[in-house]
Amino acid sequence: MAIFDTRIRADHPHFRNIKERTNWTNEDTLNDNLGHGTFVAGVIAGEDAECLGFAPDTEIYAFRVFTDAQVSYTSWFLDAFNYAIAINMDVLNLSIGGPDYLDLPFVEKVWEITANNIIMVSAIGNDGPLYGTLNNPADQSDVIGVGGIDYSDHIASFSSRGMSTWEIPHGYGRVKPDVVAYGREIMGSKISTGCKQLSGTSVASPVVAGVVCLLVSIIPENRRKEIPDHPTQMIVFFSLPSVARLEWVRRFLSHH
């Protein structure tokens, strides 16, 4: 599981399986000094009983792509994406986004990520409730764009929504987000110890990423790159009841 964010401290007590931490910024530190990356990782894989993550056994690869001042550059992402491809990641979470779908090097590298059958999950943005507020890369058709709902199962007011525009003039927009998850007052890990609550699609995205990690784990490791590689296919697959999903896997493996 690749987490592109502000990273995690190596000795954090909430995580049992931090495999690697890498720094792609111009700051000389491997630690998370903001807390955002730690919180996101906690939602996915934290093991503290108060803020238990969805998949505590997940192998975490923490990519530091933001500075303490929350600055990042396309070039840092491109280098980090290349490394994620090189080490054969299965799932990648991006709890970030922006309005610039015209950053062609970034967009094309996302295409390359998903062409290598890495499942990318990304926050759709916190610019709701107006339509036409989608963030990139969650607005791309090859990325699972995640919106937020509250505990009344209503779309959260902050959750971005609308139709994608990056295909124009070569096609028409697609309604996004692809899927929604709880994104208000989610429990996650603090920067060094303990738990806290945060809201936003950036915390709804790791909810989905954690579930995806669990579901991918039922596929034998040497066959994971053969599962459906389009987000719509994956969502349908992951929405199947567990018995039906296991039967699909059994038939898939028996015919390949």
C-alpha cells in the first residue's frame, strides 16, 4: 500500500508493518511533522483499538511528497510515481488533489500508474456543495474518485461533485465521484500517539483504500495484476457479496 502524503514516524506505536519510508521533497527529514499522512495511514492500517484501521496487516510504503509548509511540485510526484511502479505497488492512496487537470506530465503519469495495474484511490475534493468542483486526479476515468458522506448517509456538504471536464473537446464529462464513504468525524492516528477526528474527502479516501487493500488480499500475490484494471470494473467486483467474489476469483484463476 503506497501512501502519498506527509509520511509517518518510524516508531509510531499504531503501525505494525511500515515497510519503507521515502522522501521526495527538498527537506531533509523522513518524519511527518504535520500529521496528515499519519492520520491517513491510521485510517488504512492503524492497530490502536480506539482508532482501528481497516487493514492493520497492510504493508505500508510511505511517500513524503509534501513539505512541512504543505508545498509540493509535479516533479516530486513524477519521481515518486516512478518508484511506486518500480517496486510493484498494488494500491496507491492520494488524499490530495487540485483543480489543474491540465498538468499534462502529472496526468500522463497517473495513466502510466494505472496502466501498470496499480489501483489508485484519490479524494474528490472539499469544494462542495457546488457542482463542477472536482479535483484531479480523482476526476480521471482511471482513478477511483472518493466523495464523502455523513453519518446520516447524506452527501457531505463539503464533498466536491459534478462532471469531469478534462476529456473535452474529445468526449463528454463523466459523473464523479465514483464512490462515497464516511468522511465526517473519522477517527485516525495522531502524529506521535493517540487518536483524533478529522473530516473531509481526504479521510474518506483512505476508508476506501483500506477496504480495497482487504479485498485485494484475497487474490494470490502473483495474480493481483490480472484483476480488472478499470475503476468501474473494480467497484462492481468489490461490491459483490463475499461468497460471489470468492467464486469469481476461483473461476478466474481456473481459466488463467
